[in-house]
Amino acid sequence: MNRVPARGGQRRSTNDLERKVTALSWLVGLQVVLLLVLVGFEVADLWAAGARELSDRVGLDSGNPSAELAAGGAMHEAAGGRADQQAAHEPGDVLPPEAEPIRPVRIEILNGCGVNGLAASYARILRNAGFDVRDTRNADRLDYEHSRVIDRGSLPGAGLKLASELGIPADSLRRESDPGLVDVDVTLILGNDYKTLKLQP
């Protein structure tokens, strides 16, 4: 007679344990679902960022085959002369208006027209204007007709600021990243039209 209550207590204990295991299983399942949702959002963000970067690099938004010429650095430079001017104005290369840079813009100045000492002269002028000139040297060639500003993408608004200071139209800016330029925000190539720029040596 003393064992009957013991059996009832054991059943209650077993039922309590089963309820706790069931509740714990639901809780674990809910956590797994939330984790999968969060991972899905993260993957979607990474995919969207990769798609934007790819679009920026190859100019997919322009729908114009010549945008590939503008995106292809060395190919663009090798085309020379007239192709230079056309590629600089491709819609896919136009930079949007951006906020004032949060620190001095780091620039390199390349002499693209062969005038002796021109890059060094502009280095002095642009330092006085508040730019951080990191390097001056000759460009890959010395027959650039038009001066150009290439935004390396490391500092928002940097290319626009330099172009504005020199009087170079915003629609002639190009964005082209270069992993080798770790301390340069913008590249300025001085062409044969340097005498038309707002700042003169």
C-alpha cells in the first residue's frame, strides 16, 4: 500500500521531465531558426555588396560597351588620344556629389605632358591649398591632352574636392581602385591643357 503513492510521484516526475525536455527542444529549435535567418541576411548583404563592386568595376549600369574601356585601367591608357577623352566622360564613371572629406586629401601628381618640373610646381600649389601631396613623378606617358582626376575610393568626396579646386568638370572624374596605392586617395594626371586649370604655377 505504501508503493502506490510512490508510483504516482514517479509518473508525475516523468511527466514533468518530458515537458521540460519538450520545452527545451522548442527553445533550441527557435534559436536555430533565428540563427539561420541572421546568416541569411548576412549572406544577402555580402552578395549585394559584391554585386555593387562588380558593377562599379565593369560599368554594367552604363549599358555601353565602351564602359569596359574606361574600367580597364591599362587598356584605357593604351588607347590614347581621342579614346582618352571619350572614356573619361562615360556615364558609369561619373562620381556622385559627396560630403566634404573628413581629413586632408592624400594625392599623387603625375606629369602627363612632359613639361619639366610641372608636377613639383603643382605639389607646392596644392600643399598650400591644404592637400597632402604624397608623390610626384612622370605618368606612364607624356601625351595626355586633358588633365584628369582619378578617385581611388578610399576617402568619400576626395576626387570631387580636388577637381573643384582645379576647375576640372565633375563629369570627367573617374573612380578606379588600385590596391598598390595604400596611402593615396586621388591621382592627378596633368595634361597639355594644364594652362586652363584654375590653379597655375
